[in-house]
Amino acid sequence: MREKRKKIKEILSKSSVGERVTAMGWVRTKRESKNVVFIAINDGSTIDNIQAVGDTGKFDEALLRKVNTGASVAVTGELVESQGAGQAVELQAEIIEVFGEANPEQYPLQPKRHSLEFLREIAHLRPRTNTFSAIMRVRHQLAFAVHQFFHEKGFVYINTPIITASDAEGAGETFKVTNFDLEKLPKGEDGKIDYTQDFFGKLTNLTVSGQLEGELGALALGEIYTFGPTFRAENSNTTRHLAEFWMIEPEMAFYDLTDNMDLAEEMLKYLIKSAMDNCQSDLAFLDKRLAEEEKVKPQQERSEMGLLERLKFILENDFERVSYSDAIEILKRSKPNQKKKFKYLIEEWGADLQSEHERFLVEKHFKKPVILYNYPKDIKAFYMYQNDDDKTVAAMDILFPGIGEIIGGSQREDRMDKLKARMDQMGIPSEELWWYLDTRKFGSVPHSGYGLGFERMVQFVTGMGNIRDVIPFPRTPDNCEF
Ligand code: ATP
Ligand code: MN
């Protein structure tokens, strides 16, 4: 008879020798020596496997033949002191049951190291590997910690719409939402598509940011945050961009830019600490994984710190806060600029910073996270607070080593006349955003907010180089399988 199932994490941490338990999970490896079979089982609750040990003579040969890598099993028996190194206990198999077989000729995951590229092609199975199960557990812990952090501070979690008629950034990188028959689009007399006949009576798209609606929440509830999916049809095939990603966007009434930076820094540290406190074995595994990956890199590309070291370093150090103008001076005088090593040379104030510049500041110059603030208004969005110098806006970007921009935020322009003028200048149709402008018309207050790209955070904490490897099913140009 089976016992009531216990998770392997619980068995390994809480059960003691002599207890009879039932573990269920997927076989990672099976080894047979003379009269003994060793089965390593993992159920996703922890990176660690439980080892079941059985006398081959006690089991049906046909049954044991079904126990292969990838098969799902239930094993019942007594916990005994482990003979091998590594684990304190192992399971003396008494009953072995097979739920589902996995034909070794067809099952793509074998007990060896697979490339991350190959695993992306089998994203439906990759959570069964150590690396991806560890990443998914860390991702979960970080998501949980996001809610915990804001909840502890009294923020209200609000859900902003996923289908919108506005393009918050005015960047135009949107996916359209329609229920038109695309083969038979209704046209008006001018020959253009008549969106008044579409489902919402107007052109709509998937949201690129919940910020504008988030601000409406802040100007009623004080402090809110959103945590939802975000869509950008950007055709940039980088290791840091997805077409579908998750974003955390807090908005706070009565916060100026400094309050905004303080909150963001505190949040990032809180999230990292939460992962370090609660995902020790997963992070230890990922730390080792990264160290092995670094070993095969050329010397000058290797990072100076290991994963755990990096995380600890962030917790223990203040972020460097540098104005855009100061950053431009540093970049202008920098070696790669002088020696024309940058792809985009920094010649004058006003230049948009490329990721090579951001990475230089973070990884070479300051060697720690950097908060850049007070950017030229011409390279930033219309809703940012216009500083007295008439040249800059109260924006801030947080740059992380290996990642680049992880947070983008600003104090919001709360003065109606200034906001309206900027929108007109930038050609943002204020009629469509009448509801946004209403908050400036009625009881406007200074307020601020930012957006944290959740996958970039997971990337940083897990040390994964490619953003496609920290989300279960990545959406990128030409890729929408699963
Ligand atoms: P980048 O310059 O890296 O494209 P952005 O300036 O477009 O970033 P924001 O519009 O400020 O970014 O969005 C806020 C945050 O969302 C960014 O700091 C980043 O962490 C994340 N982010 C932005 N675009 C993507 C994307 N395509 N995939 C994943 N995360 C993203
Ligand atoms: Mn972008």
C-alpha cells in the first residue's frame, strides 16, 4: 500500500530515517548494478532528487524496463541512511509504480548537458531540467516578493487594461487587436480601413504599458502598482527584449524623483534578498552553472564576480546616482569613446545612450548599479516632469550590470499647462487622452512612478544571459510555438 504522497522537498528536509513514505515524480536517471537499481526522482519541489534504491530481484523485470529517464513514477518504501555522498536519506524501494512511460528512443531529455538553444526548441519539456526548474522557482519567489513588498508598504494592486486604444509611449510598436475578417476589411469612401466598424468602434492594440491608467489609480488611492503582461512589437532580436513580457509599474502620489529612486532601489534590494533567503539551493545551483559557463569564455569577457557574489554586492552597496549631464561628460572622456571603440560615439549633450554606453558606465566605470536621472526632454516621453532648466525632464533609468536598463521611470508632469504644451509639441493627440488630462484638471498632485521589466529582474537574479530562458514560453520575432 502507498502512503499519502509527500513532496520530495519535504521528505529531504523534514522526514527521518525509518519513516515509510511515498514519493512521486519524474525519473531523472536510472542506474543498475548487479542486483540493485538506483532511481533518481525529481518532482519539481526542489532541485534535489530523492534516490530510490531497490533489489532488482524483488521487482518484475517488465516493470523495471519501464522505469526510464522521463517516466513518471510513485515509489513507496522506508527512508534509510544514504550510502552515497550528497543526501542524508534515500528511499528503500518496496513498491514501484509507473504512471507514464517515456520511450528512451524518443524522449528528448537525456541525463547530460543540453544546450540552451536546443532546450528552447523543446520549451514544453525544459522545465523538467535542473536549470529551468530552478529558474522557474526563483521566478515564482520574485513574483511573490513583488506583491509582498508593495503589500507591506500599503500599495494597492490594480489591474490595468490589456486592450487599449492608446499607445502610452507613442512609439507605435503595438500589436493590433481586432475581430475583423482580415480578408475582407471594411473600407470607407477614402479607401482607408473603417475602424468604426471594428469590435470597439476604434483602432485598438495590446498595451505597451499600464502607466497612464496606473496614474489614475495613484491619484485616487495614493500608492498603487500593477503587475501584468505587456506587449511590444519591437523587431529587436536582442537578449533583453521579448514581444510579450511582464512589467511591474508602481505609481505614487506625493512622490518626487528622489522618493521614486529611493523606492526603486529599496524594492530591487528587497527582491534580491527574498530570492537569496528563500531559494538557496536553486541559486547555489545557478551560481555553479554560471561559473562553468564563464570558464569557457575568453578572459576579458569573464565577469569579475560569481552570481551569489553579485547579488550580495547589490545588497551591500548604494546605487550610484548620476545625472545624465555628468554621465555624458564621463562617456565623452572615456577610453572607448576616445579610441572610437563605441559603435555610437558620444559627441554632444543630447545623445541617446545606447546599451554599450550604459554597460560602460555600470560595468567599467562605476562597477555597480547606476541610476541615471534628468535626461534631455527630447529623448524621453511626453508625460515626464519638465525641469526648470527647460532642457531636461525628471526621468530616471536604473542600469544593472550585464542587463543594462532594468527600470525606467520619472516624476510625472502634473501641471496641466506644461503637459498640454508638451503633448502639442510632440503631436500626441490630447483629445484621445482627455481622461488622462482630467487628473491634471481636478486635484492634480506631484507624483511619480516607474516600470520594472520582470524578466530582466529574473535574468539578473538567475544569471541567465538570454531573456528567452527566464520565461516559460518566450514570444519573439518569428517565434510563437507552444
Ligand atoms: P529598452 O531601452 O531596454 O528597450 P525601454 O526604454 O523601451 O527599454 P521602458 O519603456 O522604460 O523600457 O519599460 C520599462 C522596463 O520594461 C524597462 O526598463 C525594461 O526593464 C523592461 N522592458 C522594456 N522593453 C522590454 C522588452 N521588449 N522585453 C522585456 N522587458 C522590457
Ligand atoms: Mn525599448
